[in-house]
Amino acid sequence: MDAAMPGGRGNGAAFLGRTDELAALRRLYEQASAGRPRLVVVEGPAGIGKTALARHFLTTARGHVLTAAGAENETDLPYGVLSQLLCRPVLSDPLTAGAELLDPLGEMQRDEPVVVLIDDAHWADSPSLHALTFALRRLRADRVLVLLALREIHDRRLPGGLRRLLTDDTAVRLRLAGLATTDLVGLSARFLTEPLPPAAARRLHTHTQGNPLHCRALLEEVPATALCSPEATLPAPRSYTSFVLDRLARCGPAARRLVRAAAVLGTHCTLARAARLADTPDPLPALAEALTHGLLQEAPHDTATGIAFTHPLVRAAVYHGLGPVLRTALHARAARTEDDEFTRLHHRALAAHGPDDSLSAELADGARRRGALGRWVEAAPLLRYAARLASHPREQGRLDCEAVEAYLFDGREEEAAAVAAALPDATDDAVRCCARGHLALLTGRITQARALLDEAWRLRTPGADPALDARIAEQQVMVHMLGGHASQVCQWAEPARYDSGRARSGGTLRFVHLAALGQLGAFEEGFRLADTLPEAPLVGPEDIELLMGKGALYLYTDRPTRARPELERAAELARRGPVPLRVISLTILAKTEFLCGAWDLAMLHWETATSVAVDLGQGWMAPVVHAEAALLFAARGEFERAERHVTLAREHRMVQESAMMEIFVTYGAAHLALVRGDPETAVTLLRTLLAHEDLDFTAEPGVVPWRDLLADALVATGRLDEAEEVLDALEQRALRRSRASTLASVCRIRGTLYAARRDPKSARDAFAEALDRAARVDLPLERARTELDFGAFLRRTGRRGPALEHLRAARARFARLGAVPFLRHCDRELTACGAAPDGATTPAALPRSREHLTPQEYAVAQLAVTGLTNRQIARELVLSAKTVEYHLSHAYAKLGIRSRVELVSRVGAPTEGSGTSG
């Protein structure tokens, strides 16, 4: 039983039962204390004792404790649970909020472990759970134990990313059953003069299945004679509401007013706010009385005195017991005293008692203002309130359709689907098709999305609703981009614009438009559209997608080092921007870092992008993120990780319906096959892409260089004539677009082709041109591959001296990158030259910092030598400060050093292949 719950004689008594569960929690706590963060799910039906178990465990655990609880009537209140943990309001998106949670966790665990308890997690608001999921994935070496108490782990109210995390092998599930009969005997001794005899305890157990809440209620309500009599029929326990309201009735008037006001304000608030709403000038005596009766407890709240209910059920009982008149009056009074627009509108909506078109319009306008600021987490519930208050079903449907889009922009796919499935019959057909088309698009059903959006465009009344026209057009932009039709993207981009040329929605329109212009080769037009931007550090959040588009254009035009600062700034801004932009900006930044040679940072950004895509309802982007990440892991020789990313990419339904996704995924799989030494499989895979030759998406050779890869694989399999055909066509494309990187690759492959045909002069000329072109575009991997292939050719033609020069240059580049498969090939060639008969140039001879450090340790070390503090590094890489300390301490131990000064000499200052990012 829970001593914190109201119940009289039970307070302060010894905890009963749950011996095995408590032992498991203590064992897991010790593991967390040793730096192995643990996630525990305490699962069971209402009243089974989840709260009691968790809170009793907390009384025995040393260290810091953060607690929060979900509440049934606060599920639409954004960050209600997270603000309890942080003891302050949260005004950000789930990812930023999750990152903000890592800060206090990192600070608190310096001296003692931290326990985080989320009670009634099934009632927690979705944004809080998304943020929590993001933070949990980043606890890697932290002294943190997280307890989630909920009814059912597969509850659909939990975000999909959290459900996957809770069912992962790393999470521990404690499924609670009822108390044992012997425990009920001990429990009865607290409420009755004499404990129940064993037979009566068994009967009570059968009646309640050992549910502690029900047992306790019966022990308080039913006479002992009836409990002990085998003939008496045991009643069902009275409602928990009656139980709590009885306690409330024992309080004086001031305490009752304070408790009721607190119930209207939420599960927690400041004492000052509750006192102001309760019209209680001196609230301390009232608070003391509420504490005595177990209704309220003190809770930290920044520098102010905070109060919270002892359990969400207590707050729910008080709130529902207010009655409609008092509840409405208190919400109306709360609305008049609030400064924050969302909170004010929230209370006004809860004070409404019937259709109110005027208030509905105000709520809708407020929601659109929140959306314009990117605060979709608040826009969605306001739109739902507005729909409920609208008097006409047609207007209800329109507002609910807007709510669907708001949920989607906030990454809450399941909630969007639930609203879309229950739209009123009177909903305008064009509006309905637009919302459902958007939902279909983001869930990977491209064909269905295209049909719905075509129908929406056909059914609309042209010019009658410019906002609807723009919404339909913007989704058409995305459909055609995923289909690989850049020219149609540009056609739809114009009707998608309004409000000073910006899209109303999630902020991807201008990025997609610029990317499409790049695919069409219209680079001048694209850069002209981005001409209004200042230097990257000065760009504001309203222009994130335009900055991303400009970075993509630099990337397409062989200027990755120029693209990098633009994309770093875009990723930094996107931390507080719409969720789709977060995924896209991290993915493009990671690709840029990969091309520039900053592979450790690229890996971390791809991993973050993958996590965001999965956790925040952006699965439509997941195939691209996984396919791109596979390139790096394959080049590093981490074939199992690369294979896992390829498999995850292939499994997504989007790949079957999107030509763009298919090209990305096939390229990633073929690249892995070729690096692994299986060119036959690479050829088989890449030949399927010939069906997409005429797509706009494939016209720009710098976007996905699959033709280069196909030519490489064809030469490796001896299909030289076919390889030459592919190279000739590719060269023509590259010349038309002035694509220097592609021409460098073409020259290198021609060199290997001529070498295979035993035409040494042509091969030598091709390799020399390839080296010249590769030096101009400054792509480390392509330059190293050219040096390797040229060196191998020279060795085979007997020119050992020049061969050694190129092979050693190649080896140094591969070693800096950590490109193990290429490094092994290079060492074989060096050995064949007689340069390393003693194994001195084996792959293990990477620079010591790269040889011994994991990618995460190396990335942290690189940032550390720039002078960043641990907390700054943690924010940069979205890790906890403790994880940064963990990686640095391991790096010091592996490198045999003690300070950051020594670290500079071992890792070196950041070069072209390192640096920081947003």
C-alpha cells in the first residue's frame, strides 16, 4: 500500500508484499548506480499497487529523485508531465525538450544516482512522452534509473517509438499481480481490530483478485463481521471519488478552496497560483491542512513554492467532484488571470459548456498563431477544442482536418489517424481528402496520397479558400518529389505559396523547391531564390528550409565544404523547428560531413536522424536516412551495421511506392555489396534503376551517384563493354551539368577499364586526369580511391617507385577516414610492392587515436580539443554530460593521457575531416 495516499490508519505502516519486485528494483538501481542506465516498466491494472511499489522503492533509494504523473484530463496539455520533471514550463518541441531533460540529469548524477518516476504514463501527454523517448535513447553511460508505471505496455496511447523502446531487450518489465493472501491478512490488521482469519482473507482475495486499492476500500467500508462471514456477500467498493471527497470534506473551507483550485490548474502548480484562484490570501494554513489529509504534497517548482496532488487519481476525484457550475467558474476565473495565450485559451475551452462559435473561432485563430511559430504541439489541442465548440458539423470537420495536419507536423501520426478516421459526415470533401492525403503521404501510402490530393484539388472551389489551395498544393509538391518528378514539383510550388511566399505548414516547401531546381540543373534560379539570405550565422528560424535548400544546391554543385556551414546552421535552427525539417537537415548535414571526411560526426548525425524519424512519426524519411547511413558503415567495414540499416530501409512500404526512395535504398545496398567484394550483386541491384533513367531525380548525377557505382561494378565483373556504355552516357550528363566530382569518378573508372583492357597509356592518362579533377573538388574518399587504383595499376606495370608514392598517399587518407576495407586493399598492394613484408602497414596501424577509440569517443575527443566544455559537447551531440564524461575518460585511458592538453597532441586539432555542427 502507498503511505502517501489518503487513508487514515494505513499511513506510515510497513510496506506489504512485493518482495521479489523490490529486490529486482534494488538490483537494477545498483546497476544504474554503476553507470549502466536502466529502464523499468511497472505494469498492471488500476489499483494493483504500481504507485505504491514505486514510491516505497523511492523511500529506500539514495540519490536524486524526479517524479511526475500523467492525468486523464490533462492528456491534451502539452508537456504537462515533462514540466513536472523539470519544475518549470516547457516551451519547445519534443526533441529540444528531450535534450533539455538531459542537462539536469547530467548535473544531478555527478554526486549521486538519479531515479526518474513517471506514474500513470498511459495518461501522460504525447509531447512529454516523445521528449522522454528521445532522452532515454541517449542515456548510455549515465547513473540513471527510469521507472514508468502504466497499465499496459502496448497501450495505443503511448507513442510508437516509446512502445518499441519499452519492448526492447534492454528494458525490464515488472508485471504486477494482486497481493498474496498472507499479505491481505497483514493489510487487514491496519484497518480492523483483529486481522482477518485465513479463510476470510482467501475470500477477500478471490473477490478482489488481490487488488490493493479494492481491498483497502472494502476493509474501510465493510464491517468486520461481514468480511469474516462466509454467508455475507461482499459488495463492490465505492468509487474512489467518494473515498477522496470524504477526505476533502474533512478539511476546512480555505483548504477545500485551495485543493479545488489546484485541481483546476493541473496535477501540479505553484502555491501562489492556486491561492490566487482560490481567493485565499494566506494559503499556508490551508496547505498544511491539505497535507495532513494526504490530498496535496509540496513539490519543487523553480524558486517558488510548488504543490502537487499525492496521486493523479486524487486530483481526478477532486476535479470531477467539483460539479459543472463550480468547475466552469474556476476555469473561467483561471483564464482571466493567465498571461500565456495557450494556457488562457485552454482554460476558456474547458469553461465552455456548449457550442460557442465565437470562442471556437478564437481558439482556431490562436491555434494558427501557434502553428505559425512552429508550436504545433499547442496548435493541435486548440484546434480540437475549437472543433468541439463549433455548432455546425461542416465547421467541426474543417477544424478537425486542420488538427490532423497539426498532429502530423508535430510527429504524432497515431493521433492524426484517430482524428481523420472520425471526421463528421458533413466535412467538406476537399478538406477531408486533403487531410487524409497528407496522412497517407506521411505513412508511406504514396499512391493513395496522390489519388486523395488529386481529388481534393478537383473538388475544391478555386480561389474560395486560398489556405486550402496552398495546403493541397504543398502536399502535391511532396508527392511529386517522392516520385522523382522535379519538374512537377516546381509547377506545384507556386500555388503552394501564400503569406509572403512562405508555406503555412511544416516548412519544407522552399527546401523541396530548391532541391527540385537543383535536380533540374536550374542552379542559377535556385541560388537567386536564396539571395535574400544573410550569412549563415545570421539566418533566423523563419528561413530554415531556405538555408537547407541553399546548402543542398552547394552540395549538388561539388561544394560540400561551402555547404557545410549553411547546413550546420540549418540543423542548429531546426532543433526548435518543425520535426520534418529536423530529420531532413540532419540527414543532409550527415551526407555533407561524409563527403568532407568528417565520418564520426556524420555517423552521430545519421544515428540522431534515424532516432528522430522513428520516434517522432517521420517514418516516411526513414528509408533515406538508413540507406545513407549504410554508406558510411560499409566504408568503415562495419558490415553488420550497414546491413542492418539496409534491411530497415528495405522494409519500409515507402520504398515500394516512391521512386526516389527506391533509388536511395538500392544505391545503399549496392554500395555495401561492392565494398564487401560482391560486385555481381551490386550489378544486379543497380540494373533495376535503369528503369528510372528518365526521371528528373536521376538527371542530376551529383544527387545519387548510382551510375558511377554501376560502372565500377561492371568493370569488377569483367563486363567492360557494358561499363564503357554506362561511362559514356554518364560523362555526357556530367559535362552538361559541369559536374566535376562525377567527371573525376568517370576518369578513375576509365583508368581501371583501360587497365583491364591492357591499354597502359590510356589508363595512365585517365588516372592522371582523375587525380587532377579529384584534387579540385576536394572529396577525400574519391581522392584516396584514385590514388589506390592508380598505384595498383602502376605496380602491375612494373613502376614500383611511383606506385609506392600513390599507395602511401592513399593509405594516409584512408587511415584518417578509418576506411578499413579500402585500407586493407591498399596494404595488400603495398605488400605486393615489397614495402611492408613485416606487416608494418597492416590495417591495425591506424593513427593511435583512431585505432583505439570508438567513433563516439573520437567525435567527443575532436570536439573537446576545440575548447568546448563537456556540457557544450553534450548539447552539440545531443548526449548527456555524463555520457560525454564517460567517452572522454575512456579516450584518456586508451590513449594513455590525463588532460585535454595531451589530447590535442593525440587527436590533433580539427581538420577538413572534423569540426562542429548544429
